[in-house]
Amino acid sequence: MSMSAELYQLNKDYLWGLCYRMTGNASDAEDIVQETFVRVLERPPRRLDDPLRPWLVQVAMNLSRDLLRRRRRWYKGPWLPSPVPTPSDESPASYEPPAPHTQTEVCATSQAAPDDSPMARYDMLESVSFAFLIALEALTPSQRAVLLLRDVFDYSTEETARALACTETSVKVTLHRARRAMRDYDKERSKPDAARSEMTRRALEQFLLYLNSRDVKGLEKLLTAEVVNISDGGGEVAAALRPIHGRDKVIRLVTKLAEHYGASIDVSFQVLNGLPAVVIRGIDSEPGRASRFTMHCEIDGAGRIRKLLTVLAPSKLRMI
């Protein structure tokens, strides 16, 4: 089977967006997309006159689920998503909207039960946020696949069953369990809108200011009492192998790191995964330690930091 450049371009970004949400890793998503197109060339679908995208989605979802199962067996330390640039909430890079339904499908779904109708619970930008991708880690690979197809990409139960090669009953049961596992996320859910972006940027700016001036009192006011610091080195560079809980412990850690790095580093802001984040470069590091990293945060309703998230693994920073 031959693959036209037009057909490749038509499906590449859509598959990447789906695979990134499945794996939370930009490099893994790219590898899966490439492998999916290799398979369509080597082992094409039986019916070549049918639309190709459903078959591509089925292959990509199978590869993504396999990768998730393998990753959970070998990953060292806490896991965080790989950051990706999202220039604005109007046109996030490489995130195509859900696949359009045909007129026949629209008519059919309009007569279905409301819970079965394609209706996204989470929009495209929220579904690449750190908070959402981290929440997905509590799901099994199959639950994650079903939830993304149904609640993000607007697939019906029938379409999801076809994409995952399972029964519609299985899709409904799996979706129910996945939504139940997402309840904690839904309770504290905050979309990455303009107001949340401004509060997040202000919190990070204050954090850096207090840290640079060693203002412990300021840090105590900015961080919640139950603040958690999570670092992801992916087994590639040094990082804490467990989350650090509590304001006092986190302050001791970050002030010690600030003293170690000094003032010669380059600090900049970028919008990553829908929210402002800090990119730190120019670190004169020894082997086994990160030479650059990104810092993200989650804030509460008052704008205080309740989570500090640091991505240090070099393989996860290729898009930055």
C-alpha cells in the first residue's frame, strides 16, 4: 500500500494529539505515530476503500496501551508529563479538534440516550494540562483510552468500541469506572483559562522572587501547609524518588537548591500545557544532574501554591 503525503499530513497531528494524551509523553507520542504509519504500509487494513482514520486510531491506541503497561513496570520515581508549548488557548499547537461525525452518525447519536451521545466533558486544552494528565495516571490503560475517546474526542459508545476492538457493553462499564476514578480531579477541577493563567504566573513570579531573596516568611505565606514537591528525573538524572510533603520540608529543599544553582542560571516563562511555567537553563551541572528543567505549579483558590512540579528528565524536554 502506498501512502500519499496528503493522507499522512491529514492524520499525523490528530494521531499525535491522541497519543500524547494517552501517554503524557511527546517523544513517545511521536514514536507511536511513526510506528502506526509504518504498520499501515506493511500490514494495511483489509478494506482499502473504507476511511483510513478509524484504522489508524485503533493501531495507535493499541500501541499506546502497550507502552503504558510497560512504563508502569520500569519507571523510576514519580512520573510527570513531558511539557509541550501551547502558545495560546485559542490555537494550541498540534491539538486538532475532535474528528467530525458524518451526517448519518449525527442523526443516530441525536436519538441515543443522553449519556451515550458524543459530548466532551473536557476540552482540548484542559486535556493536555498537567493536572489532567496526572489524574489520568490513576486509570488503567483501557480506562484511559475509553475516557479520552468518549469524554475528550467526542466518540460515541459505538465508535469507541470499534476503535478499541471491544464490545459496547465493555465500553460503558469501563467508562463508568474511569469517570469514578476521576472524581477527585473533577471536584478540584480548574480549567486553564485566562484568570487561572494570570494567577499561576503571579504565584511563580512571587515564588522566584522570594527564593532569590531567601525570604522564608514570604515562601511560608505563598505555599500551602500541605504543599507537595514532585520531581521527575525519569532515571536519567538525579531527582527525589518520592514526593516531598509539607511546607517546611519543601522550603528547606528549594532554598538549598537555590543556593546550589546560584544566580548564573537563565530563567524564563513559557506557556506549557495551557499554563505559565518556568524554564531554567544554563545550569553548570556535573554528569548525572540536569542542565535544565521546567517548573510548574498548581494553585488553590486563593492563589497559593499547593503543588510544585519539576520536570528534569532530558528526554522529556525535547519540545522546549
